[in-house]
Amino acid sequence: AVVSTQSTGKEKGKKAKNEELAKVAATDKTTVEEKKTSAVATVPKDAVVLSRTMRVWQSVKNGALHYYDGSRLLAIEVRISARLTKKIFAGTTLTRRERRQLSRTLGDLFRLVPLAVFVLIPFMELLLPVALYLFPNM
């Protein structure tokens, strides 16, 4: 059986790090163990808080972008549906695709109106579970 004497990249990295710490320890008159513990203690506590605030800010930004995009798409669909409604009143028939677009947009608007009531009236969100129980598809 042949045994390989080559070390892996991870072992080489550890060995190089330990050698570097030994050189620094020799010049600073400190031990290698003291250097290892002091290196861990130099991380500022603000770095953890900063990353947490950045994550919160990123999620707020993503949520705002989501609502902005949704509102913009709803406005575009309402404009298209208004044209389709004019087309109906002019006496032309709608294609299957146009009918589905119109019914989807009207459904979105009918779902949006009760939600707007809950958002605009103060403390009305406390009754939201009751409304969802009475109207489950809202």
C-alpha cells in the first residue's frame, strides 16, 4: 500500500497561518495562543448591527418595490380594461383573451376595494380576521 505524503490545501493553509502567527509572536513577545484570541476579539460589535440593519433595510426596499410594481401593473390593466369596456359599448365582441383580461382586472378591483376600506379606516384591521371568516375568497 502506498501512502501519500502530500498535504491538502486546507492543511497547507493552517500550517502557513500558524507559521505566520509564530513569526509575529516571536517579534511581539506574545504567544501564538494570545494572537489567536486577540484576532477574534478585534471584530467591532457594530459590524453585526450594521449587517442586521442592512438586511432590514433591504427587506423594506424589496417590499416597497413589490407594492410599486403591483400598483403600476394594476394601473396598466385598468387602462386596458377601460379600452375593452369602450369596445363593448361600441357594439363589437371581445375575443376570449380580452374577456379573460377584463374579468381578471374587474376581479382584482373588487378584491382591492374591501382591502382599501381596511387600510383607510383606523383600527379596522382588527376586524380583518372576522371579514376573512365571513368572506374567505376576499
